[in-house]
Amino acid sequence: MLAQVSPGRYDAYEALLHALAAGQVWMLLWQGRAGMPDAQYGNMEVEGLGYAPCVTSAPELAASGWNRDHELVTGVDIAASLFPDRWGLWLNPHAPGGGVGIPWLDLRRIAGGLDRLPAGPLRITEPAIELPQFYALLAQNAHRTPAVRALRRAWVQPALGAPYLAIGLDLYDTGQQAVDAVRLMIQQSIGAVPDGLPVSTVAMNDEYDPVGMWMRACARPFFDRDGYGGPGGRMPAPAPSYGYGYPRPY
């Protein structure tokens, strides 16, 4: 699978992510021994992003010539360990061509479920589809839902899969009662969306979500209880449409 990954081959890259999620890797320890408190993974930097190097099999470990200790870890566990600190994973850096890097946003997908989170790189823009009835109804229902501070929107086109409308939920309260009220708000509003148009929600307090990052940087709220997004407000500088953390498409 590593040999099949190349620029633009998002299907091959996605297959690699699924294999990593179902398998294990040999993490290279720069210091210490596996299972000990002083154990520390190696690190490398590529285009300003940090990665922890690993190999994908015992034969690859032998081929790498690594003479320090290593640790055998499942793909899901290492993904969950690395992505919160925005570290990626680099597979087989010793291999011809330098191996393949998995950015931290894709490790987040592995940790959270590949089928639950969209495949990057993501192209994120302002929605071009006019949905005035839906937005008006959603804003009206948000006004009656005290937990909602603001609502934003974005059009998301994953590397694989159908594009969809994302609604960013900025909440005062994230307790279960508030979440249930917001879920009801969405259910009461979704009937105004044309048939066949996928809609997803994004928690704006999720600092790791690339769609939420883009919305915070680029999308003025279409509902803002505190009024900061009203007429005359200055828009921030545009963020890259290929999404934070993902490689720039060529």
C-alpha cells in the first residue's frame, strides 16, 4: 500500500489509513526502553510539521538499521497518542523515496473513526447554494435555544465522498441538556433543506476539527446572539481552502 500512495491518489492513501487503523507499527524510540517512563519516540520535521518515525513490520525494522529500542503499538493507540499534540506519523522513512507521512489530522480521523470524519485534504469555502429558508428557520430556532451563542456555515468537499454543508455550533453550554436541546433545534430545522443535500454539524469548541478551524478564521456567523457578527464587522483574512494541516494539493 505504501508503494501505491502518490500525489493525487487519495483512494490509495485512504486504503493505507484503513490498514493502519486495523494494524500495528513499530515505533522507533530515540531514548529509553519500551514501557519505561523515560521512553521517548524519535521525531522529524517535514515542511514545518512534526512527525514520529516508525516502521511497518519486523523485516522493515531490520532493513532500517535502527539500533536503539522500539515499541510495538496499534495504529489506533498511536494515533490517539500523537494527534492531540499535533504530531503526525511517518511510515518507513528509510524506504526508497523516503516513506509516507500521515499528518496529525488524519491520525485524528483514525482515532475518532475513519468513517465518521471526512477524508482530507478538505476544500472548504463559503456555501454557494442559496438556502434562505433553512438559514432563517435555523436562526429562528437557535434564538429559542439558549445554549446557542452563534451559528456559522461552510461548504466542505472531501478528497473522497460527497460534498456537504457544515453548520458550526458555538455553544455557551455543552452539558447533556444543552446538547439535547441543540439536537432538537437541528431536527426542527432540517426539513427546510432540499432533498439530497447532506448537512453535518461541527462543534466550534473542537480545537482539532479542520472545518471548525476554517469557520473560526473565515466565516462570519449568520446567527450571533451576542451581536459581534453584525453589519460592519471586519472579516478575518481568508484561510487556505485546502484545510489546516493537510498537504497542499498539487
